[in-house]
Amino acid sequence: MGWTEERVALLTDLWGQGKTASQIAAILGGVTRNAVIGKAHRLSLAARVSPLQQNNVKKRSVATPAAAAAKADTAAKGLVSMMDLTPRACCFPIGDPKKPGFGFCGKPSALGLPYCETHAKIAYQPAPRGRIRVTEDEAQGAARTASG
């Protein structure tokens, strides 16, 4: 079904009322949700946040007292939340992720590493010397077995 002036006027009115594209398509009949979205775009009707994004925004903006206390506790320890991490910040986790006060180091990271120098020493420990020798011996034994 085509877009007559009456249907365009009804679309504009329903869009202004805040109806979803699916609701408008059902009211108009004979058009899909995508057709309504496309026509609204071509008419340069006011863009709006999708209902799914609106729900996410509402959830993020509402801070519970427990969440505020946890954020204050994390800040008091000098830690950074995941949302506040920057690309050049140490992302070494500190604390239990299931408990309040969990956060990340947040100090400037060492060049080419995700951690600061202190946490890089913890995260990247060299293998014990004996373990390397065993691995080399195993590799030599496997080579002998394959050739023998």
C-alpha cells in the first residue's frame, strides 16, 4: 500500500505521540515496521532512542544506595571501576568481583602491557628453570622416538 498524504499525516502524528514503529505499522496496516522507520527517516522526523536503549539508559542512571556505597568504597581504596578504565590504565583486578569494593589498579600501564610495572611482575612470572629443562628433555625424547 502506498504512502498517501493522509497516511503520511497519520504517521507524523503517531510518531510525535511516541508510538513505536511496530505500533504505527499495525495502526496503518499494509506496511512493515521497517517501512515506517524508512519513511520517518525520509520525512526527517525527530530521531529518538529505541525502547531497548531507553531501558538501558534508565538502568544506568538509577544508582542504588548499595551501588553508590560500593563506588565510594572502591574510590577510597584508590581503585578504578571497569567503566572508568582508560586504554592506558592498569587493568589488574583487585578484590573479589562478587563483593563490593572490587576494582582495578588504574595506574598508568607499562609500555605494551595491560598492567603497570608492579602488576606486570606479578602477572608475568618466568617459568621455573627446572620446568624448562624438563620441557627440553621431553622435546629431545620425542625427537628420538620419532626418528627411531
